[in-house]
Amino acid sequence: MSSLSRELVFLILQFLEEEKFKETVHKLEQESGFFFNLRYFEDIVINGEWDEAEKYLLGFTKVDDNRYSMKIFFEIRKQKYLEALDKCNRGQAVDILVKDLKVFSAFNEELFKEITHLMTLGDFRENEQLSKYGDNKSARGTMLAELKKLIEANPLFHDKLQFPSLKNSRLRTLINQSLNWQHQLCKNPRSNPDIKTLFVDHSCGQPNGAQAPSPVTNPLLSAMPKAGGFPPVGAHGPFQPTPAALPISLAGWMANPAPVPHSAASAGPIGLTAPNNAAAILKSPRTPPTNNVPLDYQSADSEHVLKRPRPFGMTDEDNNLPVNISPTPYAGQSHGQSSYSSDDLAKTVVMTLSQGSTVKSMDFHPVQQILLLVGTNIGDITVWEVGSGEKIAHKTFNVWDLSACSMPLQASLANDYTVAVNRVLWSPDGALFGVAYSKHIVHIYSYHGGDDLRNHLEIEAHAGSVNDLAFSYPNKQLSIVTCGEDRVIKVWDANTGAKQYTFEGHEAPVYSICPHHKENIQFIFSTATDGKIKAWLYDNMGSRVDYNAPGQSSTTMAYSADGTRLFSCGTNKEGESFLVEWNESEGAVKRTYFGLGKRSVGVLQFDTTKNQFLAAGDEFTVKFWDMDNLNLLTSTPANGGLPASPCIRFNKEGTLLAVSTDDNGVKVLANSDGIRLLRTVENRSFDASRVAPLAIVKAPNIGTFGPNNATIGTTMGDRAFASVPAVVGMITDGRSVADIKPRIADESMENSRMWKLTEINEPSQCRSLRLPDSLTAMRVSRLIYTNSGAAILALASNAVHKLWKWQKNDRNLTVKNDSYVMSASGGKISLFNMMTFKTMATFMSPPPAATFLAFHPQDNNIIAIGMDDSSIQIYNVRVDEVKKKLRGHQKRITGLAFSSTLHVLVSSGADSQLCVWSIDGWEKQANGGVHVIEPLESEGQWSSSPPVENGAGPSSTPGPTGSEPPQP
């Protein structure tokens, strides 16, 4: 079979999987012999479907192909034989012995005699080699672990265990492209053709009247969009999509344990002895859920094929425009290629900090990413400024109010006052941090910059050790989640310390917790020292999941930075460590990473960064994996001096990595961006005030923001935390986006205007006011005037928009309404209706994520979108089309600004470069072309009319009816 024919089989397999033709999928896998579905094989083995298992295997190998194959078939038939004996079904056992096992007598006659001798025993467990045989379920799991090792080691399976990396619904996409090409060749193309069959080539009939406009075409024929775009075939006939329910991650976790892949196999002689790994491998789902929608190829990387017009009308009905939901990949598919390389990893030692006691936990400040919080085994906590190596703040353990403590805690402290820190963690905005101690107590500190640590809450959270803590927002208010030795998880109000929820159900001490949210569902994963994983909603209905961690290990769980991928890492009592990615929809292990050593003590620690890399402290080194590759990417000993299992922690951007040392210190590793960041810090004196995240000066109000008119949009936006939120301007005159005509700069702006240059360098020149906010205070990522000037819009670090409007009074007689806002916070770009605070539409799913947005100064339909992969996409909202991709930067885009006077777009990137692009043809200007306009010193005025600029925010992008901000 040719290579293309082989690839066609894979496309058909993907299609059958998406359409839920389950039996047909596995039949084609077996008959073609191209892909061995290990998950399906595990399923039928666990279910004891022995005939089906052998039939499936025979599509790939025969008994006598090699020693691995022989042992695979022997293990299956031996288990089948033992189960018949265990059921006292002697007739069936004899039948298996004669028909299935006798073939192996030619290779080992003594073994066959010993197997036959089992028939004479009352219980085959009387045989010494089978004395540890438990029940049939656990025995199948043990055998399955051995079978997986043999299959992975068998050369006949080497190129058949990984499904090719395909975009979702690839076959549909190819058919769509073919139909569009056929439609382009029509002599009389219709604007909205009705596709009823794929059996013959498409052709439009002769129209009655004038010829319809041409469809949107392949860019090979024309780069210009045409009217009447031909919609994807999914909208007509054979691939009509069905509405997909919003995914709820917990749904698949109800009772679906996952298999644990193993990295080594022995093809030694066949025998009675059970495989070494006695961990039970439980049943896993046969196929992933397929609530897929056909591939929507109006994505960020779709510069070809069709550009389907998307109605962006602003009627009330449009408030319910569908949101694109990414389909679930076929088992074995990997994510898209990363724009990162191993050079982006922090591997260069740039600083060593002397802590003085054993480091137990670390966390970088989420905003000021050069601040490192450290907790130790003697209860000390320290805040370090890693750029200068300065110890900014330090606290030793001390009970704030001993009289308020329980008698058991008082007795414990009286006997031994020493405690260890189990966990330190900053709150999402960096205003608070929590400390979990090995005796009962959690301390919450508020941080005000410099050495200003203030006691905020002291909570006697658990009986015994508090093993972990985390922050969450179950009711849009900041809460603290803790777990402990008493087998309980508790949730506390972060302001008052009041207990909100108690979750009971674990049968062993709770080792770690991982709060998260999907859509509007808030939940908590918890893991216990017996290897059990449970999940809880914020209610009193008990756990929603009862599941075994890989290898029954003490496990920590963590999501990737964008919240889309779930990982866990742990070590069991036998010293085996497991680093895995989960398929949340199934509650199954999606992939297991190789390269971990066997440990004797302690639990492996790990972290994630850049939505692309995993790191773990193992075997006196720091090891790194690409999330999409099972094999170890690289490792570093950090110049030596690391303990066997160092504690590790990345900063938010992944530019710095803190690693504990065996001499009670911390090494800080950096990549090129991290080195540049630290050099910047070294070149200026440390100013404590710059790290105060919530320093608020209370001053007399200069205007009235009445509570009734102070509107806060609490539902505008995806609540996905993002490192680089971006907001663009509003449309203010009530038009629909689809009806916007090109915007021409106001003629008055073309006239020469005299600008006075005024320096503001005295506090007396400024006045301040505090905006009312009933929500939890969060760091503001962007703060801008709306185009009308009648309101202020903020985008918080938790991706929630907040809007404050001036009251209408005798000084503000006319308050205009702003219509729409477009923004991104690490997820899709969203269009919001500012009148209803509802999402109108979303587009461009990450990766890559949008990091900066700017409207074209002359056409509101055109948006420049800076991306996390260093590209800039010129996007037409009206036709839902990427017009152009600009490439000139090496790292993510940090800023975009249009100039209508100079007819250029200026971009800045994290690579410290500026690029200038002509907005006529979107070509990069060779010689830069950045103009700096300075005032004449003699006149204190601008020597020429300042250009009308359009940045990423409406404060510099007034609409056609924009006005100056009203006087408060």
C-alpha cells in the first residue's frame, strides 16, 4: 500500500472515531495493521474478552513471530486458564490447556507439564509461584502492565503505537476544500449553493437572471475576498453538525480509572510467575468523547481555503452567537507544534541564595516576578529579591494568639514548638500569601512592598499537619483552600477567615489540592497519600470522583498556564515516580512521560511553564519535558550541589527557575529573557514602593460616582487567567460591526493644533479618587477611557471587565453609550455588548494566544492582533478572515500602535525590537521609520501637528463621535 493510501486509512480512522463508529474503528485498525490502539486493547483485556484480544493482536503479530509476541500470547492464555481453574470449571480449563497452551510445549515442555499439574490441585495458589495470586480483577491488571511492556518493546509494534498528529476533522476539511475548488470552476456559481451529495462533482445549475458573485476563493487564484462566501460543507448535507454541549471536565471522571504506561519490558522466558508490578490496572474508557464539531477553519492559522462571512450584527438575537468549542483530539494525537525550543528553558545559574535551613516550598510573586517566597523546615519564611540577592522580608514561626488555639494544639506546642513549612503560595494578585505549617495552623500575610509583611489571618485549619493550601474564587470572592492530615479539605473566606465548606471522604491524609474552573464550573481536585484522587464541587454533595493515581502514588496535580491541560506527578511507597498528562473528559491518563529514576524517599516535585514545558527535580538534577513528547527533552545539574529531589518553581513567565540546594540554599536559573530582566534590576536601586501591588491612597473625591450608576460588568469575559491581557476600543454609535464603514479621521484633526507641553512632577498637581468596587480587589491589567469619554473600563488580572460610568448631572448633561468592546485574556478574542454585558462572539482560539490588539485607524473592521508566537495577524472582522500574517519578531508581541499620519503600524516584542509596517501593503519597512516628535525648547510647543495615533486602547482610539472626557 502506498504512503498516501496509508495516510488515507488514518484519516478514515479519525472520521470513524469522531462519528462514533466504535466497532468499525477497531476492525479497520486490526485489518489494516497500521495503528495498534493500546487503550482499546487494555479495555478488552480488563474485561476478560480473551478471544477478541487475540483476534485484535493477530492483525499485528502471530504467536511465533518473535519472543515478545510469544510471551504476549502465553500471558493471555495463561490468565484465561487460571480464571477457569479459579471458577472450578475443569472442562473449560482442559479445553484451554489442549487448544491454547499446548502449542507452547514445543518450546518449554517442563513448563507445560507444570501447568497441567495445576489441574490436580484443589487451589492453584498452592503452587509457590502462584501463591500471591489475588482476585481475577487485580490479576488482569498485573498481567496488563506486563503486556504493555512487551508490546512497547516488540519491534513489530514500534511504528504502530502512536496515532499521527492530525488537526481535528481533517477528512472533512479536505472535502470542504475540494468542494470549494469545484465551486470555483462552476460557470455560473451561486452565492449560497446547496450541497446534497458527494458522489458526483459539484456544479451549480444555470441561474435565472444575472450571474451571482463569485465565492471566496483559494488565495492561489486571488488574495481578495469575494462576496457570497461558500460556507463549509458542514453547513449543508452530509456533515451537518449537531449542537455540542459545553464540556464539563468532571463528567468523564466519575468512574473511569486510567491505565499506567510502563517504560521497560522484559522478554524473558515464559513461566507461571506473576509480573513484578502488582499494581491493579483498572478499566479505562475505550474511546474519547466525541462531542466534536466540524473543523472551523476560520482559525488563527487559516490563511487559505474558505473565508466564511460571519454575521456580527448587533441585534438582541445576536447576543446568543455560538462560541467555538475545540474538538477533542483522537487518542494519540498531540497538540500543535510549539514555537518554543529548549533554549527557552531557564538553565543558566545566575544567583545563589543562602536560606540557612532546608527549603520545603517556594513561589514567585505573580506580578513582581523577581520576588521569591521561600518556606523552610524550621518554620521560617523569607521574601527574596532575586535580582540583587537581597533578603527583603523574613519571619520565623510564632503563634499570633495562643489563647485562641485548641487544647491539643497548645499541648503540642508546649511539648515541641518547632514546626515545618509545608507550602507557601502567593494569591493570584500578589496582595496576600499563605503558609501551611506541619502543626494545625495556616498563616495568611498581606504584603505591602519592601519588608512590610502584615499579619492578616491565623487559622487553626486542621488537626495535625496542614499539607497544602491554594487560593480560589468559588463565589467570585477570594477563598483559601486547605487540606490536612485529618483527611479533610476545607474552604475559608480570605477576608474574614470564616469556614465556608468542609469536604470529607478521603480514607488517608490529604496530600495536595488543585482548585480550578471550567466554563462556569468551579471545582477542586484532591489527592491522598493512599493514591486516591477525588473531585469536589463547592456544595455538600460529596466527591464527584473516586479514582486511583498512577502507581497508587502520593500525587500533586497542576494545570498548564492557560488552564487547558492537566498534569500530575507523584511517587508511591515503592519509590516509583509517575509524571502524566490527564484526559479530563475521560478521567484517563493521556500520556506518561519517560525519564524518571527510581527514588527511595520523598515525593517528586514538578512544575509547568509556557504552556509547553514540564520540569521535575529528580536524581540530583532538574529534568525537562516538552508537554507533547513522552521522552525527556533535556536536564541540567545546575552546576551541582542539588539534593536527590530538589524543590523547584518557575516564575509566571518561565524566565526564572528556583531550585533548592543540599546546603540549605536556593539556586536561581534563568534563560536569556530572565538574565536580561535581572540585569535590568541590578542597574537600578531597589525601590520597595514599586512592588506594592495594592497601595491605595485615600484622597478627597473629585467627582461623584454614585453607587447606582457605578456599573461593574462582572460577566464580561472568559475567566481565564492570562499573563498578557489586552483590550481594544469601543464602537459608540449603535452600529453593528458588520455595517461599519471605513472610518476617516475627523477633518479638524488635520488642522494644525498647538499643544502645550506641561511637566507633572509634584503631587499637588494631581488629584485622585477611589472608584467603588463591590468585587474582590484584583490587579488591574488595563485601564482606559471608553470612546465616548463617559466611562472608565478596567480589565482585571482575572479576566473580568469592570465599568464605571459618570452620573448624568448639570455638569454632564449628555452621557453617550458605548456599544461594544473587544478584548482578550489569554483565551479567545471576545466581542462584548457593553449595553448588556453579554458576549456577542468569540474567535481565534489559542494557541497561539492574543497578547495585544489594535484597531485600524481608518476602518473598524480591521484589527491588528499581536500573538504569543511572535506573529501579527491582520484580521477582518466583517468577513472573519486573516488578511495577512506579519513576521518580524522573535518573541511574543508586547505592543501595537497605528499612525494614520505616517500610514504605518509599529510593533514591539519581548525580543526588545521595534518593527514598522506599511499599512498599505503590510510590508515591513527596511530602515525602521520610527519618528519621534519633540517640542521646540524655545516655544514649548509642538513644531508640527501631532499625528492622530491609534493604540491598543480606546483612550487613544476615539470613535467617529468621540469626545473629550466629561468634567466630573
